[in-house]
Amino acid sequence: MVADTPVGIDVGMMSPGKVIIQNSGAGDIIVGQDRSDVLAATAGNAFLTIPAGVMLVFDCGPEIGFLGQREMWWFCAVTLNSTLEVAIFSESH
């Protein structure tokens, strides 16, 4: 990911499964519900920071929590170019 260049990724689930998100780069990555949540110029408190080297695993499915309600997440490398890995494993894939 290029620093301060938001990228939208569809993490919607049609059946139960897992979403795995890993920041395998050297810099922090922030994630939010909207592009403006992760832009350096407009980012406030509406984002989550994924520090370098951290992996997040979500058990999810349709109509269950945040991942079932929102299909697009926005990611942005904060100050350094970084690497984001996203895997979606579900019964429908």
C-alpha cells in the first residue's frame, strides 16, 4: 500500500466464515468505514490502527455484527508504504 492512499476492500460475507487481515509491512495501517475516515487530512477518531506485524481474525457471517452490515472497509498506510493481506474463507467460496 502506498502511504496516504486509501484502498477500499469488500469484506462482505454471504455465508458463515472467517476474515483474516494481516499487516505484514513495516508501517501502521488504519481501517475505517468510509474513505474520509482514513485520509490523513480528514481522519479523526473513526478508525482502528493495525500495527505492523499484527493479524486480526474475525468469525462472521451475514447479519452478524459489523462485517455483515458493511461490505466495504477502507484501509490506508499511515506514514510508510506497507503491505496488507486480506483473506476471506466462507462456505460460499
